Amino acid sequence: MHAAELLSLLPFVDAGEPIPSDMMLRLMNGVQDGIGSEARRSMANEILSGAGDYLPGRGYLSHFISGKLSRAEADEIIIDRKRYLGRMRHLLPSILRIVGARDERNLRSSLLRIDDCCHDFLIVLRSAHEKKIRKAIRADVGRVRAASSELHAALEKAGRHIDIEYEQHSAVLFDNDQHPSAWDSSVEVLKQLINCLRVAADIALYRDEIGEDGFYVENNKARTHIVECAYSIAIWCGTPSFVTTPGSDFSLLCSLLFELAGGEQDASLAGAINKFARSALRRKLDADEAESRWENSDDCARAHEADNFLYVASNTEKLTHEALFWKTMMESRTWDDVTKFHIGRRLLERLEQIRDARQRHGPYQVWHDPINEGELESFAREARERDAALLELEIEVGRKKRAVDLILTKQQKTDQHGGPEPE
């Protein structure tokens, strides 16, 4: 989508008037769409009128074309999308006025953040309590760990009886370039990968224990979800200021986003705003934003130009923090020999990277891009070709699935009426 199309929002923002429905739909599709989206929207419309226009994004379009998403499911999504866009055309001008989005960059970012927030709102609303979800995730990861250990033990006993069949089967199913030798497809390699899976489960569980976000945990705090979105937009655009005072611009922004996401008008989010103000989540967002602004600032560019070793020092600090994590994990309990070996390898890798960074000498080339325009165009062309081939596959799979569904539906009707009529 061109900048001019996004900037066409500004007259409606300034006047506080509703955005025309067709323009609202075109803009929201435009900020989401990437390579292959236009062809997918056209194909989806051929299957079901309106599906290509209203299904939100490539994932839904691909699933609908390939038959993973049924017509009935698509109809429900289309109805919900129309209602959502109807609310958006009335509320978006006020939201954009409050956050002060006036240029293409801020308008695009705000629309994407708002749309992601509203998409996830109902998921958050229907979710169980965070503690319950976290407990279930830990149980699932624990089962992965236990199953990995059990499978490894079974392969220790019976692996030699299936090793040859496994090698031959792998050679047929996988490209020879990926498996250049019998060793690459042997049960021994599979056992090593199973050990990696088990230790990965241990690492994820340990990260969760020490509060390092080992898992992605949803929660049912819908109001907090809205406040987080409002805050992320505010710090990106630089306004409104975050205050906990009822009736402030930030409070109004939260109410408008809550109405846009769920349809409830004039909701009070004062409690959620006050809790967010003291939360670790706010501190993390502040730290991420400060780092991002520094990395993209002129001051950062000048600092790197003045000191070619600045990146090395910054990278060494991050590597040292990661090395400390692996050292602390190693010392946290008595691990089995395999796990100790894996953790030790991760620690050693970081220590070697720290050593290499400290021993590296400058001067470095600053802001050098080794990829020329011809190569970039080649990459883009290859990406378009791969996407076109994928779309053809989605279309073929969808046609076959819908044909099978039609046959099954006819058979079901026949069975309900006691079989075919006698001749």
C-alpha cells in the first residue's frame, strides 16, 4: 500500500467524520497484504463471494482456499469482520487523533497494532486464568520430556531391529541432498535429536521457573490486553502521555479500543490502567522501546561511526548475560549426564563467542550492505515464484477436499433416506 492511500485518512481524522466503508476495507486489507495476497483474494472470491474481500489476512485466505477453513466458518468470520470494520470506520478517526498519527509510518504501525489487538481480544476474553493455562503448558511440556525419554530408552533396546528399514525409508522420503549418507538417516541420529528435544523441554521449564518467559501464556485479562495495546501505540507515536487519571486522553484511548474490539461502549478501564502502571509488562515495554529508539537514532549512528568497537562491547554484554544463564542453570540442580553435556555446550558456545568478540580487531566497515540491487530483485522474483507455486498447491488441495466433502454429504443424505431408490 502506498503512503498516499494511508494519508487519505487524515481529512476524516481532522473532521472527526466516519471513514467510507469501502475505503476502510481497502485500507485494512492493504496494510496486511503482502506477496501473493491479491491472487489469493481473487481466488477466494471465486469460491465464495465476499471471502476474498473480508477474510483478514493471508493465513485465513490460504486456509479457506485449501479447504482447511469451511464455508460455514468463513461465513462467520466474514460477518464478524463486517461488524468490526463498521465499528472501526466510526472510531478510528478519534483513535488516530488522540495518538497524533500523521505520517505514513505512524499510521501504518497504528493500524497494524490496533488490528492485532482486536483480533486477539476475543481469544484473550475466552481464555482461562493465566495460572491455569501455565499449569497446563507445564504439564504438556513435561509429557514431551517424559515421552522423549521413553522413546529414547525404547530405541536403545530395539533400534538395531529397525535401523536398516529406517535408513531406507528416510532415503525415499527425503531429498538426497538433505541426507547425503546413511549415517544422516540412522537411528543413532534420531536418538540424538530426541535427546535434544528432551533437553529443550528442560530448558523451557527452567526458564519458566525463573521468570524468563519460557512459554507464551495467554490470559483472560481482556482489559489489560487493551491497555497494553494503547500503551504500545502511545510510546510508538509519542502521545498521549501515560497517566492513570480518569478522563485523560490515555483513558479515552483505552475506552475507544475496548469498544472497537468488543463493541461495549463507555467502558471504564481505570482498574486495568492502574495495575498496568505498576506491572513488569510496562517496564519491559519501556525497556524495549528505549532500546529500539536508540538503535534507530542519529546518536547511535554517530556513536558507531566514532567507535568501531561499540557494537562488539554491546554484543559482549549480551553474550555475558546469556553465558551467566547457562552457568546458573548448570548449577541449579543435579542434571543427568546428557543434559549436563548439552548445557555445557551452550555455555561453551557463548564463552567462545565472548572470546572471539574481545580478540577481534578493527577497523570495521560501518553500514556496509554487500547485497546489490540485482541480487535483491532476484530474491524478490524467487519469492514471488515460490508463492505462486504454493498458491497452485493450495487451490488443488482445496478442490480435492471440497469434492470429497460433496461426495460424503451426498452419501450421508442417501444413508438418511434408507439408500438409493430401487430401479
